[in-house]
Amino acid sequence: MNKKAVALICSLFLLLLSSAAQAREGTYVAGRAGASLLSDSDITIAGVPSGSVSYKTGLDAAFALGYSYVPGRVEVEVAYNTNEIDGSSDSYDSLALMFNAYAEFFDQDVGFTSISTYIGGGFGAAQLTLDAATTDNSDIVFAWQLAFGLGLELSQRLIVDLGYRHFATADPSFDSGVLEVDYASNIIYLGFRFDL
């Protein structure tokens, strides 16, 4: 390993240490709202692939209770997504309970405030409801997500978040297991975190 590579690694390590020193510690509440871009779903009927369905841009909203530590945070989140099916007033909805963990670092002063970068993910369970199904139109399945974003510090207790997350579930089944419609959403959101 040459000297430049060693110097770069040492610099990154020191930057991580300095960002950890600036990190917040303690309990917080968080909320977010944004656009839910639900990917086209593959449809399976009685085990036979039967085409796909597309969706309009929908709404994502969530509330979380978390704890910040050095150099990250953990939280419990309740999240809701709804997307209308193209060409229909029916919708495909998700209500999820998620357990998330984030690494948050590289706090940088930019004059009047500081900016942090975070990356993380989580797992949990989601109740999916497909309004278009005739009977047995909901199912509870395993869910997971990955997220990254920026935090803008507005005060010592308030951070505004701008981020992206990919949320997906195991394939749910409806109509007594006859119908399967997969679920995966890309979410762009604006949110806040408030230290208690």
C-alpha cells in the first residue's frame, strides 16, 4: 500500500472520528412525507404468471421514535404507502411496522448550519391491501428497506431530512392464496427529527 493510500485512509478515519464527536445522543421523534413510486407488479394467478399492473405516483407518510448514539441511530417506525392502479380508482396500500438502524456521519459545517449524511435500512412486517381483489384482499408479510439521505441542522434539537428509500416485501397472496401481486416502492421524502 503506497503512502497516498495510507494518508487517504487515515484522513477518512479522522473525519469519521470528528463527525462522531459532533453526533447527537438521546431520544428523538421523526416524521416524513413524500412520493411513493410503486414499481410495476407481476401478477400470478393460481401459480400461473398473468401479466403485470402499473401504478400512479402515490403518497408515503411515516412516524418514528428513535435513539441517537455515536455514530448512528436506531428507531421503530410506522409507515403508510398508497398508490392508485393506473386506469382505476382501486389502490394498493401498505401499512408497515419497521425496525431501522442508520450510520450517520460526515457532519460538515456550511456557515450557518451543519449537514450530515446517513445510510441504513430495516426490517419488519407490512399489511398489504389490494382494493382490486374481490375477497380476502389483505395479507401480512415480511418487509425490508434501504435508505440514505442528508440531514440539515436547523437548531440544536431539530434536523430536516431529505432522503430516498427502497421499500419491498415478500410476495403477498390474496383471494385465499390464488392471487399474488408483488410489492416494491421507491420513495423520495422530506422529513424532520426532533430531539426530546
